[in-house]
Amino acid sequence: MGKEKTYLGVPVYRPRVAFFEFTSCEGCQLQILNREESLLDFLNLVEIVDFREAMTEGSDDYEIAFVEGCISRDDEVVRLQEIRQRAKVLVALGSCACFGGVNQLKNRFLDQGWVHRQVYGEYPIASLPVRSLADIVTVDVSIFGCPIKKEEVEKIVTNIALGKSIVHPKYPVCMECQANENICLFDLGEPCLGPVTRAGCDSWCPNNRAGCWGCRGPADDADPQRLKAIMVKHGFSLETIIDRLDCFGGFVRESARLRDELENVGQTGSVDPGGGI
Ligand code: SF4
Ligand code: SF4
Ligand code: SF4
């Protein structure tokens, strides 16, 4: 894909980028290839040298590595470390790479042997507890979401190419949701993690009348007590809140705090409704 681009005869700098996948559904890479209307613009921004889902050529000479997926095998650890050594910038692409994603749900089972037998039967397939990329190597940039939004990737690639800083929204999904004039899902009887989840998806799920499951992880000032207060006020249990927080792996601390409370409820028999709404 790599003919030199020029503008008024002057070569235009395009970073050499590569895409790699580990344990994942490859949906984030598919997002890059989707949106044909912007694909050519994207290819003008970068020189893609390795992208198994889209091309047969490959190369070890790249500056930016986009890495999708979590790590669940020993050979993946070695391959990730090699990619880290070659790349100037390593970008974690999507919730699996950033937090373990839906794959990390398996870590919550005490009997990992049972999980293995349910999925693989007696086949001798190696499958370790799931880890995020940052558990193993240094991650320079994270792009959140399950799946990621291509517009966000394009903006981040442009910023990297131009040496500009990358700033994620600090505020929660609720801000985008209200700007989009949606009816709040709590008023329709549905739970939603919008109050604590980092914005940037343009409130993708609530726009389609579905509650947020927190795939982008916590907003900067995420307050699980405030979320709990809203949930309890609308009749949802601590278990419902914890189930949602656990889904993508981005709310490990918040979920653990509420789990502690749940244990106390088991002992005292009552839920503290919290405050702040
Ligand atoms: S983050 Fe979601 S869409 Fe992306 S690879 Fe993981 S499961 Fe697939
Ligand atoms: S639907 Fe969800 S994201 Fe939208 S305002 Fe209500 S709680 Fe916030
Ligand atoms: S609304 Fe929530 S679950 Fe849906 S895409 Fe946005 S952050 Fe992810």
C-alpha cells in the first residue's frame, strides 16, 4: 500500500503503521476497514505495512503498532514483547487490549479448569487467565471501546503524525447523551453506566435505547457511590450494578468496592442507598 505521497512535489510524512491482534473477536480491526467513505482518507494519513485482516504483505519495520486483543497465552506474551521492541508508539486498540474486555469475565471463575473444559473439552489448548496489554508492556496510547470508533482512531493517528497531544474526554457518557437529547433510560426502567463511563462514543448505546455497559472504562471523576445511589433509587440491586461494571474489565476497583459492600449487606441485611442525587 506504500507509494510515496507528495503535495506540491514535497513528500508528505506518513507514519508506518502495523495492526496486530491477540485474543479478540477482531471487531476493532474491522471497524478500521469499515466506513469506506473515510478509508481512503485514512490511507492517505498513514502507510500501512502490516495488517493481516486486510493485506497479504507484512513487515517488521513500523513506527506505530496498533494492538487489538488481550493476552491469554504464553506465546502471545513473547510476540507482544517483540512488537513493543520494534514500535516507537504502541497503541492499545479497544477494550480487550485496554482492560481484558469481555474475555476477562473468565478470570472471575474460581475453577479455571472447569472453564477450560466447558470451552475446549479435552483438547490440550493453552489458555491462561486474561491480561491487558499494560499488564505486560508499556502502552503509549489507549483507544477505548468495544468496538472502537474509527473516527477516534483517525483523529488519534493524525495527532500522532503531527506530534499533537492526545486527549480523551474526561467527562461521562451522560454529557453526550443529554446533548443528543435522548430520553434517560432510567426513566424507561433500564439500568445504564453512563454516569460513570468515559465519553467519546457519542452515547452510542443510549442513542439506540440501550443502556451503557461501560465499554470505555471509567470517566476521570467516576464515582461508584453516585452510580449506586442512582441505581438503588431506580430499584436496581447491587448485583445488577456489579454485573454491569464487571462486563469489560474497566471498573475493577469500583466493582471491588461495591462487592465489599455486598458482603456487608449479607451480614447486615440492608443496602445503604448512598447519596448525591
Ligand atoms: S474490544 Fe470488542 S470489538 Fe474489539 S476486539 Fe475486543 S471484543 Fe472485539
Ligand atoms: S440514558 Fe444513561 S447516559 Fe443517558 S442520561 Fe441516562 S444515565 Fe446518562
Ligand atoms: S454507551 Fe457505553 S457501552 Fe455503549 S459504546 Fe458508549 S461507552 Fe460503550
